[in-house]
Amino acid sequence: MTTDQVTCCHFCQRPVHPTMHGRRGARVDYFRTTTGTGRIEVYEDPKSDSPIRVMRVDELCAFATCRGCWTRPAVQAELKRARRTGEL
């Protein structure tokens, strides 16, 4: 027996539906955002004298935002901050 997990909007908790593809195009009900907490690691480059800096993601966090919340400026500001800092 399988259980269907309902995806809900992170901001308003409205259940969202997967993208429906048809002959006239696609109907998108939500947008998925992935962020996470990360750290910078520095590695020595054997081919040059300069080090290589890499951002490594330790914890990955994915969430859904419905179409209604996606258009709100406050939600866009929070999503922008989440992409920059890795925290929501």
C-alpha cells in the first residue's frame, strides 16, 4: 500500500498539485525552491598557486510555494534571503 503525500505551500499551507501538461501547454500550481545550510571549503589547486573555494551544502531543504504566494513581494523577499543565507 502506498501513501500519497500531499504537498502544501510553505507560506499559506494550501495543498498544491503537480504540473499538468497538455496540448496547449502546462499548468503550474507551485514552484519548488531548494536551499540549505552550507560552508565554504578551500582546496589547493595543483595546477596553479591560487586556492579553489567551494560552497558545500550540509543540509538540503526543499519546499513548495503556491502561485498566489509566489507573486507577493514579502514572500519574494523571504525567498531571496533564504537563497542568500540558506535559512528560511
